[in-house]
Amino acid sequence: MKIQKIFHYAYIIFAVLFVYDAITKWTENRDGAYMSLVFAALATFMFFFRKRFSKKFEDRNNQ
């Protein structure tokens, strides 16, 4: 379970990295910046999805 929690926060780290990448690419290559923003949004979505799914799985095992 601890490894799963580490991976949950890895999604947030990747989202921050993709946002940073988008900011640095914004003036040079807008298409690349948009792609980085899409990946950042996907990583953020995966963080919340995996966290919610893990919580449901944990609650089901406790019953």
C-alpha cells in the first residue's frame, strides 16, 4: 500500500514537470506547450482517479 501512495504523488510530480515544460516551451513552440498541458491535465486526473479508486478498494476490503 505504501508503494501505491508513492505512485499517487508521482502523478502530481509529473503534472508539475509538464506544466513547467509547457511554460518554457510557450514562446518557442505552442503546439508542444499545448501537448505538455494536456499531459499535465491527464496526470492530475490520474492522481485523483487512482486515489479515489484506492480508497474504494480499501473500504471494500475493510467490510
